[in-house]
Amino acid sequence: MAFNDLGIFPRQWRGLYGIALWPLLHGNIAHLLMNTLPLLVLGLLVALRGNRVFILSTLMIVLLGGLGVWLMGRPAYHLGASGLAFGYFGFLIAVGVYEGRVSSLAIATLVIFYYGGMIFGVMPQNSFVSWEGHLFGMLAGVFAARLFARRR
């Protein structure tokens, strides 16, 4: 069994355990390296909101995003931390919108400026890229932001 076989395989019982593992598995070293910088930068910005928010939003993105891929993804193995990075991206932008505070909006603006091109990753482009993981990761991040945005 290859490590890739431990990823999410939609609508198959054997693919369910991949929901917990998909951000940890990568197809090759280039795949891992492509995910590292956005994951670290965006994850750090989420972590600035506190340990509790960081841990709970990370778990929510991994589990809800993975469940979305499992329910609606195309039949292939889905893996990689890009879904989590897209979740952080969605979280940071949505928090800025939900809170409307200058600091949150400033961070959201920086995220859009530096990582705004990520938005194109939620559309089908290459057969070997899990755009579903990107999409459902981002949606899970927006949902987490709704739960954890500071009320006025």
C-alpha cells in the first residue's frame, strides 16, 4: 500500500480514514514544498488569534473540508496540505469581513494581496490537482471564521 492510498477516496468507506490524514500526505517532495510556505504564513496569521482558535479552526478545516471532499469529490485519492492552506486563506478573509475591525481587515487585505491568486485553485484546472480539497477547505475556513469571529 502506498502512502497516497491513505488519502481521501470519495464515497468509499476505505477513504473515510483519509479525512484525518489528507493534510499530512503528499505525492512527492515538490508537492510538500509547494504547500509549506502558504501553510506556514497563513497558519501563523491564524495562530495570532490564539491557541484555542488556531487548534479548533484547524481541526474544523481538516474534518469539514475532508468530509466535503469525501461526499462530493471525484473518484481519486485526495491528499496534501493545500486544503488546509485554503482553509486558512478563507478564514482570514472571512474574519475580516465578519468583524469589520481595522486590524482584521488589514490582515485580510494583506492575505488577498499576497495570496489572492489562490482563489483560482478552487476551479478545475488539472486532473491531478484536488480543486475539491481547495474548495471545501476554503468553505470550512469561512465557516470556522463565522464561529470564531469576535463579536462587536
